[in-house]
Amino acid sequence: MNAALGFGGVVLGVVACLGAIVTLAIGLKNHRSDLLRMSRTYAFMILGAAVVSFFAMERALITRDFSLKFVATNGSSKTPALYNFASLWSALEGSILLWTLILAGYAVAVVVKFRKRLTDPLVGWAMLTMFVVALFFFGLMLGPANPFKTLAVPPLDGPGPNPLLQNHPLMAFHPPMLYLGYVGFTVPFAFAIAALTTGRLGEGWLVETRRWTLFAWSFLTIGIVLGAWWSHEVLGWGGYWAWDPVENASFLPWLTGTAFIHSVMVQERRGMLRVWNLSLLCATFSLTILGTFLTRSGVLDSVHAFSDSTIGPALLTFFGLTVAVTVGLIAWRGDRLRSPARIDSPASREGAFLLNNIVFAAFAFVVLLGTVFPLIAEALNGDRVTVGVPYFERMTMPIGIVLLFLMAIAPVLPWRKASAETLRTRLLWPGWIGTGALLVALLLGARGFAPLLAFFLAGFAAGSALRQLTLATRRQGWRGLLGRTNGGMIVHLGVIMLAVAFTASNAYQSEREARMCVTAREGCPSTITMAGHEITYLGPVDVSNEARTQISARLDIDGKVYRPGIQQFPNGNQQIGKPTVRNSPRDSLLIALLNLPRGSGDTSSVQIRIVHQPLIVWLWTGGALMAFGSLLAAFPGKRRNPTDPVSAPLASAAAPPDPGPDAEPDPVPVGAGA
């Protein structure tokens, strides 16, 4: 029943997508308003089909229907409920199913949002584009990624998800957040294609899709931060970002999406960077498809990647078609994309945004090159080439420093041109705050040119953001925090927290391996001290249950007991470490067992690894602040003048009025989602 119900939903989705594409194509060609309005019906049909398929798969997992190959491969009667539910997206076919469900949800959200304008050709072309994307993903489930294949002889039980994927609750939240970000970029991409197709290349389509882009960026940001947190607490290596190819696959669209969120302000304000913004949107969507290929094709060796599959050629073909179509449309409309304004001075808001975009593009290129170069080298000559962490750290560190500098400078720059007196006035307090941050870092023992420079620039950038927030709250009270400008400044503060935590935890990390005994003897102490923390071994403990077998070591760390362990799951032979993490605002200790405790009682001994990292908890705090700032940025701030053509729905190509030089309002942030 589950297989028939789920596959029926997939077939219905394919049929609905085909019907929608044909109906909208005829409606757009013949200017048939009645046909264009049917996009609402088709969107709900597609969502219904995706919900039916998703429900059928979850029902199969919950009822342990091992007649389905997916359940037999990834389910188990002993898997806890949370991980059993989340195992749908722990493997290839289920992840495509989740992707399709989210895409259908976005399609319905768009037709509901634009329900009064479904007859507008711009909306019609946007919906047509979304239906084409939906048809591709439904088609994958109809063919190479069919999650509803059945087995003639079902097994009595399955192995369950990969042990690493049922070792922490974040597994249930990290992938859906990433998918909400990935798939969310389909909406602004669809409107970009619609604008190119209809020739309505002004600023109106940007206004309509601004919040969609912000929401997608916010979800992707949260997903990346949660993934780093999961990696830190589960893998036992002490880090949180290893420049793994699949990590990079999520980071690439984040970089181009961040660049777009900033440069779009220049187009709205001065009608500039039209080609650049369209290219960034199309690149962001294309990179989500490339990331899907890297993650799900089996071409990469990664703890995050899925196993080999036949889905790779289809994804790569779709990626190539997407790039070809978007480049062709931009070239076709090249003459109409010329900006009516020019940058008057490099020392201006728009000049800073242009430099910001160049830096983000360079960042994305460096990451993309390091990610795909091994694949290209292997395809050309068969050699297995590895691009390691040193490449990424050496190439991205200068870029990160430049971005921190831009985050400090750009918010205080006026439009068109800045005078020297204006810069001196607006940068005075941020500069002092940066100097204070540097002095505090030196007093706390920080050393090294690069970390100290990063701390200074972080304080400098924080001063610029706090200056803007202070001005906003003085004018409007706490309501001044609403709106994309000031919400973006709060996002900036979150980014600065991330930068400081990243710098401190990497530059001043220390690690130690030690053998400890319950009763101290020569070469085996019962208590050790590391980075000012006292760690005492209290003995082994068995904390096993039906879902897993776990042997742990009880460790007293500064008066509180922690239990790092080694786990083994019922249907697997692999032993999985279960690290423990002691967090505080000052630092973090990660303790991992390197082997099972030996002996019992007073004779017990254990080998452990201890990783000490300062300020790492501010990574997660900064991520939470970025999410909060994004939420504030989604709410409307100060209303625009209703005569401003930028505020008009689906506006024409009229350029917005030029703000005067040295105007104080709207310091749009650089480096995060304003």
C-alpha cells in the first residue's frame, strides 16, 4: 500500500507539472488570463502529490514496511522515533523527496502571495519556471531516484541510518534547514528568468522577490551553522568546518546569495548593477543544483555525501542547461540591461558594494576551484588529486580580512561620494572601538599578526554596526531595529561574533592525548589539568539501551560529571565515538574516548583526547543572532514615499531617484543578509 500510494503521488506530480507547463505556455502565448489563473490549481495539485508521497514514505518508515527497498536499506525496528522519522532524508531517494516537497510548498506560497496578479505575464513566466524545476525533481523520483522500489523478499529488519546520522538530534533539523535555503532560491531565480523573458528589467521584480531571497538566505545560514555544530559535537575531531567538498557545496550558494542581497540595494537605489544582479541570482540557483550533484552523485568521498547512484548525469545535465539558458537570456537582453547611472566615486556606498561583490565572487571562485579541481583532474588524466585544508585557509584568510574591513567601512559611506570630513566623523568611534578590541585581545594574551588584525577589524566593524543601531533607536525607539537596514546590522554583529570565534578557536586551539586511571600510578594519573581546567577520571559506566550499546568514561570536569563514550548499534559492527563537550562563554573542552575503558573499579584506565578551543560557543551564538537579525530584516521598517517608483508592484524599468551625497540613511550592510 505504501509503495502504491507513494508512487501514485509521484506520477500525479509529474502529470500536474506537465499540465501546468503546457497550460501556462499556451496562456502566455495567447494572452489567456483564464489559463494563467490555473497556475494556482496546478500548484496545489503538485503540493498534494508531494505530501502524499512524503506521507507514504514516513508511514512506511514508522510502520517498518521493509517491503520498500528504501526502508529495508535505511530503516530499523530499533531506531529511535526521532531518527526514524529523519532517516527519510538520510539517503538519496528520500532527500530528493524532501526537496520536492519543499519546492511544491514554495510554489503554493508564491501563487498565494500573488493570487491577485496571476494574470501578469511576469508572474506567469515565474510560475512556469518553477513548474519546470518541479518536473525535473519529480522526474528523478520517477526514474533513477525512485524511493518506492519494492523487494520481492523483504528482510525481517534493516540496518537503520548511518550511525553518525543517529548520534545527535541536530540530524533532524540541519538538512531540512539547508533544503529550505537551497530550494528557496528557486523563487527569485524564477522571477529573474521571468524578467529576462518579458523584458521587464527594471527594479520592480527585485522588490517582489526581496523577502523570498532573504528567507532562503536565512534558512541556508541556519543550516550551515547547525551543520558546523553537528560536526563539532559528533565527529570527535574538535573542529566544525573542514572545507569538506559537501560543506563547500552549501557554502558556495551562500556566498553568491550574500553578494546579491547587498548589490541589489544599489540597483534599487540607483538602477545600477543589473547584469551583475541577474548573474548572481542565476549563479546562486545553479550552484544549488551543482551542490546537489556533488552531494548525491557519489563522485566525492565525504562523510556527508550519499553513496554512488545513477542520478549524477541527470543533475549535471540540468545544471548545464540552467547555465546555458540563463547566460543566453542575459546575452539576449544585454542592451536593455545597461545601467542608467554610473559610480561617481570609489569612496561611496555603491563603490563599496561593487568591491564587496568582487571579493565575494573571488571567495566563491577560490572555494569552487578547490572543490571541483580534483574531479576535473581525475576526469582528464585519471589522477586522484586532493586539495586540502591548507589551500583553503591560505587562500580565504586574506579575503575574510578584506570582508571585515568592508563591513566596517561600507555602513558609514554615503551614496554617490564621501567627503574626507564625513569619513572622519563617522569612523571616529568605530575606530576607537576597534582599537579597544585590539588592546583587550593583547591583554588577554592574544598574539600573532593575523589574529590581532582580525580582532581589530572585528571591533571596527562592530563599532560601525552599533553606530547605525544607536542612530536608528534614537530616531524611532526600539521599532528602529525593524527593517532590512537595521536588521542587517544585527546580522552583522552575528557575523562579527562568528569571525572572532573562528579566529580565536583556530589560532589558539590546543590538543592533548592522555591515559588516565581511577587510581593514580606511574605514567597514569587520575587527574590532569589543561588550559586551567581540572579533569578527573572516575571510572567506566555502561549506559546501553535497546537502540545502542555504549560504554562511557565518567569524567569530572571542574566539578561537573561528563560521559564521553563509544557506541555500537545493533545492526552494525562499526564502533562510533560519542564525544562530550563542556562549553562556557570563555572556552570549550571536547573530550573523546580513543578506546574502551580497560579493567574495572580501581584498576580501570582509559585513553582520551582533549581539544581546547577558546570562544567557540560564540559561533553558535553568532549564528543565532544572524537568524534573529534576518527575522527583523524581514519586517518593514520606515515606509518609503508612496510616489517612489521602486515601491510600485512589479514596477517598470524606471530608475529610482538618486539620493544626494552624504545622505545618512540606509547604511546597507556588507557581509550578511540585509
